[in-house]
Amino acid sequence: MNTLMKTWMGRMFSVTFIATSFFLICFSIFQFITGLLSGKELINIFVQSINISIISLAIFELGIGIGAEYTIYQEENCTFTIVRRTIMRFVGTVCIALVLESLIMIIKYSQLELAGNLTYPVAILGGVSLLLAGLGVFMHLTRNDVESSGGVLDHSSRPRLRRAEDGSAQDFKKGVATGGNILSATGNRVR
């Protein structure tokens, strides 16, 4: 697939997801206002509006990730970095959404005195824990691929510098000195 077509499709999907997210936010506000005007129970109105808002946030994050992955003109060797960052942001957003959902369910069930149903939010929290652990394993296993492809793991492109005993600056990550003694990343002198 050529670059122009990939960019066009990426923009189209990104705009679609962002528009869907905006529609869901508008629907959440509409549902909140109509719930207040119709006299529904306040906790149910909040739970429904927050649920829709959380889904909207996840869809918005997906749209932003797709837009960043396909429409930003970057070198081909940074693809690992872009995909890794997109997966990290999306899974992080999903985890936040699931944790908020389970906390809302806990509050709702405790107010309605339905303690027997608390196993569902606890199961969601357990699933989120597994998802975060899986994300951590993924991040650890793909670290070398990102570094070998020339990608940057953090958002700053500045090298982290550390001062040696003689006052010269050196790259902390690589242990390479800009002058004087060479220290490893832990600060030990390399001979």
C-alpha cells in the first residue's frame, strides 16, 4: 500500500473515531440533562453518563493513536516506537476505563445493598491487573527492538548526562564520556 493511500485511510479512521467520541460526549451530556429533568435517581444518571464518557475517552484515544501512527511522516525505522507508544496509550486508557467502571459498580452496588454482586467489579480489577502485567511484559520484551531500530524510548531526545569525578559530562545511558573518565550507567568507573 503506498504512502498516500495509507495516510488517507489513517486520517479517515482517525476522524471517524474522534467524531464518534465527540458524538458520545454530546450524548452523555444529553442523557445527563434529560435524566435530571425527568427526575431519575441521581446516582444512576451519574453512572450512565460516566460510563458513556469513559467509552468516549477510549475511542478518542484510539483515534488519536491511529492519527499519530499513520499521518505523521516519520522515518520507517521509527515504526516500532510509534506502534509501541500507541499500544501503551490505548491499553493504558482501557485500563483506566475499566478501573473507573469497576469503582462505579462498587459504589452503585454498595448503595443498593447488593453485596453479592461485588464479585464482578473485583473480577474486572483482576483482569485489569493482568492486562497491566501483560503490558509491562510487552514493554520489556519490545525495548530492545525499539532501541535497535533507532527509536527513542522517551519523549526527549536529549541524552542523560552525568558528571564524572573530574567534572566532565558523559552520556549516562551508554556510559560514554564526552571527555575525561568513562563511567558506566551505574556510575562505576569503566577501565
